[in-house]
Amino acid sequence: MRINFDFNDLEAFLAVMETVSFHHAAERLNLSQSAVTRRIQKLEETLGSVLFDRTTRAVKPTLAAKRLQARAEAMLESARETTLAMRDESVAFAHQRGAVVTVAMIPTLVHPLLIPALQMLHDKGLPVRLRLLDQAANEVAEAVSREDADFGVCSIGLLEPNTHFEPLFDDLIVLCLPQGHHLATKSKVTWADIQSESLILPARGTGNRLLIDEAMARSRFTPQWAFEVGRSTTAMELVNEGLGVALLPRTSMLSSQGRGLVYKALGAPVVARPVGLLTRISAPDTSLAQAFKSALRETSAALRAS
């Protein structure tokens, strides 16, 4: 059975029961008498019962109305208690919700960009409760577009149409080598130098791989890769074990895992991924999100200068 009445109808019913008058019930509810009448009629149609016997002189509740009264009062009281409880909970946790920011970010940017920004906010006395979604670039774009994140930090890739990309800096793709590798002593490394190396490349379909493939096509360089991996951290593990050399963003070398490795800039064509802030178009920022973005802009300025 479809329930076709609401709390306003019950409120009008109880007002008529208490005043025994459609006119006085309308005055109490600040409604027209015809509006009260329509609400009572809707209740009667839904319940299939007449609730009031009306004459020109009096309004008399029926047996159905008397049976409904206690239940209507209980329903309205339960609704009021639920509303108050929800409001109290909202007030109690409002300061926490306002202090939480959800950021979607490429994992390789956590150490060089996110951690210094967090430290900057801490030094300014701004408490931060961070929900971090460390994902690939395309997943970051999806998280921002779906409103799963307040904003994102990623390289430009397959951006969603309702997002805006604000460039922060260009992150060079460099050659990552183990200590003692014969290319580590060269002052300049070319694409031809890695022709015979055991090459570790990002997985197909990722933003980094698309940039690398375009560069190799321009230089007519067709190496036989040995490994395709989805994460820069995995590539660095393989390099650390001497299993190959990897093409990775320079920022990944700034992580604790990359500090023991050697990186070399490659000659023309130079490959760089643009890194920036990704936000939803027309979505207002909280004060904390604004402060966080400002800190990331300052942090990225140091990376541009290095």
C-alpha cells in the first residue's frame, strides 16, 4: 500500500482534533481553512476512513479519528526527536568536518610536495585532518569529478570535462639507475645510450607512458622493454635490485626509496609531465582547502627552482 500523506497532514489532523474546529486549526497553523481541509481530505482518502463529521455548527471526530490520534502524536514526536538528534550530532561534529580535507594525489608527489605542504600548515598553526587518496593520474581526475575528493594533485591526463587544471611545475622524466651503473658516470645520457639496456617502463595507458611513447616515436627510438609496471615504487625496487633502468618522474627520486639511486636527465627529446591542482569547476573551497592549495603552490615553487 502506498503511503500518500506526510507530517504536515498529521499536524493539521491533530490541530483539528484539539480545537474541534477547522477555522481555529487553520489559525493555529497559519494556513487557510481550505488548506487544512485539503490535508484532512488527503488523510481520509489514504486511510479510507472519514475522520470528522462536519455540520454547519460543529466538527465531531469519528471513531477512526480517535484511533488515529495517539498514533499521529507518536509519529510526530518521533520525527521531532530524530530531527533534534541529527541537529545535535551535526553541531557536535561540525568543527571536525570543517577541519577535514580529502585530497587525491599521485603517490610520487607525496614526499616532495605533500609532506612539505603539511609541515607548512602545521607551522602556521592550522590543524589538518587529511584523507589522502593516493591514486594514478586518471583515478585522481575521476575522484575529483565524482566529488570523492575536495581537489586533486596530478599530471595532466584524461581530464574530466567538469574539472579545471592549474599547472604548478613541469616534472622531468629522467633515467633512474642503480649505484655503480656504467651510465651513472656519463655527463650526458641520450636515448640511444639506453637502446641495449634492460628497460623498465610505466604501464601502458598511464599518463607517463603516453608521454614517453610520444618522445620515443619522435626520436625513432624503439627499445625492447623488459618490465612494465604500474607504480614508480615498483620500478625503483627493480632498479635497486639491478634488474634494469627505469624512466621515471624526477620527483620520484626525491622519495626515501629513490635516494639511493642515481638519476640522469635525458637529451632531446626532453620529456616532462605537467603537474598541477585539479578542481571541480565552480566548486567552492573550504578555508582549509584554500590554505592547503596555497601551501602546495609554495612547495611547488621550490621544486621549480631546484
